[in-house]
Amino acid sequence: MAFGLARRQLRPRVPLRPGEGERDHLTSLEGLAALSLDALSSVAYGPEAIVLALVVAGSSAVSATLPITLVITALLAVLVVSYGQVIAVHPDGGGAYAVAKKDLGRRASLLAAASLVVDYVLTVAVSLAAGADALVSAFPKLAGDNLAVCLLGLAVLTLVNLRGVTESARLLMLPTLLFIVSIVGVIVVGLARPHPAAMVGTPEPLHATEALSVLVLLKAFSSGCSALTGVEAIANAVPTFRSPRVKRAQHTELMLGGLLGVMLIGLAVMIHRDSVVPRGGVTVLAQLTAGAFGTGWAYYATNVVVTVVLGLAANTSFGGLPVLMSLLARDNRLPHLFGLRAERPVYRWGVGVLAVTAGLLLIAVDADTHRLIPLFAIGVFIGFTLSQGGLVRHWRRERPPGWRRRAMINGTGAVLTTIAACVLLGTKFLAGAWIVVVTVPLMMLLFSRIERYYTAVGAELELGRIPGPPARMHSLVIVPLGQVSKVAQHALTAALAMGDEVVAVVVHHDPAKSRALIDAWDRWDPGVRLQVLDSPHRSLVQPVVDYVRVAAADGRQVAVLIPEIEPRSRRYKILQNQRGILLATVLRARTDVVVCMLPHRLDL
């Protein structure tokens, strides 16, 4: 023993598998890249949505963009604070769903879950479609290939997320940084200039068709609230962060709120100062970029970055929806396979379903962004309202120090998001929002039926109750074999360890081969009875099934042990017959006996 040194306890070091430990979870910066692109990229269409809603009252009405943006930013601040509280109260993720389930009851939680699922799928479709539109605008030769571009981008995102959310976060950090720098650069340089450096796009005649009324302002407010989609994603994906998960997720939420608020206000100030109105062939953001940088390389670089980020914004859904679906599976409202995780911390079934659903939606609308926009944001505002209302009830019930202030913040947010959701639904109902109105209740019905099934299964299995003592029964192990071989020795050795009585069963249609097998069996003499079954129709499965049924008719516990040859190399597996798998499948379907597969591994 070395003097002066404390005894060190030796422990075996077991190498971690992929996904174990903290390495494959998110830091705050990685979480910002993986889960916030949806919200951050909304500055590309949120301010423009406000302008488009206001110009119906004339070009002078665009001056209302700044005050409306300030109201939206105030709502953003309320939501960020609120979702920071959601993260603390519900560290297992789930966001609005977790809040509604705990504080508002079963129906509200089903509504929250259905709304969030719809919103996540639409986020993928809208982001990819908008990114494809921007790419086609920069490269006109791709015109007509929007759908192909969208499906290619969807395939890339799906493969990256199947590898793990950490890999996708690291992949997205550079585009996220470039996007933030580009937008902040547009704001700083643009505001530093006394007047726009350049104008792009073609002028369009603007005719006032309405007066600047409260309804127009509400429409502009609700349209601009599309910039808030994605704020909830971090609260839904808290389990994907490294420890301490709650603090990292809250820091990420604060960074998202600060960056998004600064960009929205900065762009709104530029729109207000320069009286920016829609022009043909370009977006409002492109006009602001040209006003700041001119039409040189910085203009094109910024537009390319915006294009890439709009496409990658769909990654937010890949980070949030699989976690939400895993929570639904844990609550018996989705099939339990959605709660299974791969070696890496990835819910691959959730990723796959999201990719397939978004792909089908893109195909159905031919990747047309304008057909998707009326469906967008309604689901997320339902989730906003439920989470705010749920926290109000939570604070009233728990009454911690400062609960009145917290409840007032959440109550104000609930009122504002309810107004936005109602205006969105009312103004976009005939344009396609009715699809969401139909889809959400259908999904609620689906979740409810699945939950009812699992409840019935639990009742039949008497889960949660203490069953009676197990009964001891005489057991019989049936071993289907083909011939005397090393496989037969392996199978009978295992069978003798399993039951009281063992019988080997062989099916033959040739009497000569049957006699030869019996002679070989007698010479071997394994101490197990051999039963030869005749099969004049050359069926190898049905005679065994009939024999098993007769053996199990007297009440004995019967097990069928089926040996199966497994080559080491996968390329040889197709050369083996699949009779064992076929027999096992038929026995499970037609009998109640125990069916066991015994692999006999080859060195080939």
C-alpha cells in the first residue's frame, strides 16, 4: 500500500453505448439551434403578414406595424416567462399537454395534444414549402420542382434526426448563427442609413378596400402572431437537454425570446421608418435587406441564409413532436411503441410518423405554401391558451409566494392568445382552417379510443391487483425436429431443462425415410420419446398444430420449443428455410400454448 494515499475503490469501467450519459443531450446553445429555428425564422414572414393585413386600408395604414409588433413582442415576453414556469413545473416535457393534463382535466389535455400534433406537422410542411419557394426565387431553373425540393429536404432532416437530436443540433448551429448575424446586421446597418441603399421588386398599385378599423388591426395582430409559433417547442422537449435540464431549457427559452423580440422590433422600426409596402417578386424582408446592404453580395448571401434556415426550421418539430408522442404513449393515448427509444435518445417511431405525415401533406397540396398558411398557427394558439389557463389554475391551487403576480401574467397571456386564436379561426375558416377544426376533434377521438382500449386491457389483466398464487401443473415440452443432428441435441438439452416431460415430433410423408429416422433415433437413444406424424399432403405445419392441440386438451401446460438455425452472416439467412417462423406464427394464432424459439448459431 502506498503511504499518504487513500484507498481507491476499483470499479469496472463499462463503456457507454450511444445515447447513454450526457454526451448525446443538448446544451443551451445546441437547444437554441435544434429547437428554436421555427420561431427565429418566423421573422421572415411574421412582419410581412402584418403588412399584408394592413395594406387593405391603404399604404398609410402600414404605420400601425410598429405598435402591433410591440403588442406581439409583449405577448412574446409573457409567453417566454410562462413557458419558463411550464418548464419548471413540468420537467418531463409536454408543454401545453402536460399543463392541461394536470390542471385542466382530461378533455383539455386531449385538445392540447391534438392541437400540438397538428401544429408540429404543419410546421414541417410550411417551413419546407417556404424554403423551397425562396430557393426557386433565387434559382428560377428549379421552378416546378418545389415538391421534389421539399421531399428531399424532408428526407435529409429525417435521416439526421434518426441519428439523434444532438447530431441535428450540431449541424444546425452554423446556419442558426449565420441567420441571427444576418438579420441583426440588416437591422443595425439599415437603421444606421438615413435612407434605403436600394429598392428591389416591382411597384404594385395599392387600393384601400377597407378603413383602418379595429377588425383590420385584429387581423393584422393575429396574422403577425404567426411569428410566435415555435415558442413552445423548448418546453415540449425538456428531456432532451443535459443536466440540469430545467435551467438549461429555461436559459434557452430566454435566449429565444430575447433574440426574437429584438429582431421583430428592429424590422418593424425599419418598416415604419421607410414605409415599406408589398412589391412584386420580392418579400418584405428582401426589401429591408436591400435597403440595408444594397444589391451586392451581402444581399444574395442573406437571402440564401434565409432560404436555408426556413428549410431547416422544420427541425423544431423533429425535436418536439416525438417527445410529445412518447408522453402520450406513456399516458396510454398512443400505441406504446411511440415511447420506445433507440440506443441514441431518439424516439424513432415518432420521427418516422412525423416525416410520413408531413410528406403526405406536402404531396396533397403540391408544396403550395399559400394552401398551407390558412391551416398554420391555429393549433399552437390553442396550446398557448390551454397552457396559460392551466397555469392560472395551478397557481390558485398551490398558492406559492408571488402566486397572484404569476397568475396575472398567465391570465393576461391566456386572454391575448384566445383573442388571437378566435380571430385567426374566424378570418381563415373558409380558406382552409376548417380542416383543423375537423382534424383536431378526430384526433381527440383517436386518443380517447386508444386510452379506452388500454383501460379495458388493464381491467382484464387485473393490473394493480394482487393475483392468486400460481398453480403447479404437469408440463409437456414438444420439440419439432427434422432429423438427428447437433441441432436436435441442442434443442432436447434445452427442453429437458424446461419441463417434466419432453417429446420430439417429426413430420414425414415418406415411409422409408420415417423408418430410417426411427433407426437413427434408436441408435442415438437420447432418452426422449419420438413421435412420427404422417403427412400425406406434404404439409409440415398443420400436423404439428393438430398434435399440439390434442396434447393441450387435457389441461397440461404445453410449451413448443422450435429450434432455428441462424448463420452468423446476414447474407446467408435467406438460404435457411423459414418453417420455424411459420410454425411459431400459426401456433400463436391458433393455440394458447407457450411458443419458444431456440437459435442455433452457425460459425458461417
